Amino acid sequence: MRKPAVRVAVIDMNNQVENQGLGHICRLLEASNLKYAHQEVSFKIYDIRAKNEVPTLDYDIYISTGGPGSPFEGEGMRWELDYFNLIDKIWNHNQTTTGNKKYVFFICHSFQLAVRFFNLATITKRHSTSFGVFTAHKTPAGEEDILFNNLDNPFWIADFRDYQALQPITKAFNELGARITCLEKIRPYVDFERAIMAIRLSDEMVATQFHPEADAKGMLIHFAKPDRKAHVIKHHGEDKYYEIVEHLEDKEKISATFQTILPTFLKEAILVSSGIEREMILF
């Protein structure tokens, strides 16, 4: 008898602003179809910020994307209330069931919203925009996390943000059983606290401030567009533009991150959702 498809909800936080991340996520999901134990995978995109589209609790996996703007601009709006209600339902579902738990991956803007929802840290605006390819450092918890097993420490990330999570609230982390798995690059030349870059909220729920879906090939094509090149040079300088291009051309940098984090998350989530015990999954 054919197994039902594992269903994935992609929650689009881009507010209809052109981006590369959503397409990269869709391609990763398409590549996952029938890849693991011949399990069929289907997905649907929900435009939450622009159209108030919110998935139900009927999905097995949720991927919540990055997006532009402040993580506070949705306060009091219908879409944010519905989004937080969904997170609350998923969390409670996972806490009260022994099987069929639901997997969630929060990216960038969604990471900041998740930190707000669980009250894990202080979200502040950065002193300056983080824009480019940088290193991130695994914490001891990150060294043990399956998502980062095959990455160096530090490893390379695509990081585009104006906001950051600082001053983790220990009580909130302890109550959830959450762990910080990555921190911002070490910057001894500035007197700033290092931002939180990834959190393991639970066995099934994880969040990254950076973009693990960033594909170097796709980004090179994107940044080669004349209008995009001109925009980056105007706002960040010519040196920054060519630094980004150089990093993207290096196959040892974000390509390794792209090939590791989300594919590992999807493999585990798909196999567990299809009925295979987590302890039986070999990576």
C-alpha cells in the first residue's frame, strides 16, 4: 500500500519582495521527493504577510522563511497573531503526543519572530547591516547537533540582516529545553556582544538567523544582474560586492552549508514523518 505524501507548508515571510531564498527552498523540497525511503513529498506555499495565508495544523513539516523589514512591524496585525497561534499549536501538539510530531525550521526573519514568541532573548537593531558571507561558530551544543555534524567550526554562512538576538534569557531556555547552537563571528576589534545565530528549540524545531537555503550558484547569478550589482555597490560599496562574489565562488564556503543543514533537517523530518523511528535514521 502506498504511503501518503509527507506534507510540507512553506510559510513565505517575504511580503512579495523579490528574493532568492524561497526558490531555493522549493528546489530543495523538489529534490527531496522520493529521495528518502522512496517517500513522496508535497508542499504548498503560504504568503502570510501580504495575503494573511496561514497553514493549518495538518502538515508534517513547516519551513518559515526569511523576509525584509523589522521583526516588530507585524505587532497586533492579523497575520502575526495567526502565525504565533500556529507556533503555539505546533508546540503544544508536540508536547502532548508521542507520535506524529511536527517539524519546524525558522529562517532569519522567522528566527527573530520565534525568539520573540518564546521570549528567548532581546531583539535589537544592529549597529550596521550584516550583508554578505561570514563565519559562524558552533557552541558545544552545536558541535553535538546533527544539523552541523559535517561542517567545520567555524563554518560559512550567508547573512543579511538589520536585527539581532542578544542577551539570552536563561530561564526561558531552561524551561523550553532549548539550546544555542551557533554564535556570530568573533570580532575582537569591536566591543559588541556576539549575536545568537542558531537555536535548537526542541528535537523537532530549529531556528537559524542566517540563510542555510542560500545556494552559491543561484546567488552568483542574482548578484551578477546589473541592477542588483549597482544596488549593492551603492549601499555597501564596491569592495563588499567583490568580496561577496569571491566568497560565493569558493566551493568550500556556503556551498557546504547549503548541502548540509536543510537537507539533513529534511531527511530526518521526512523519514520520521513517514513512520521511521529517529533512532533508526543513520546519517
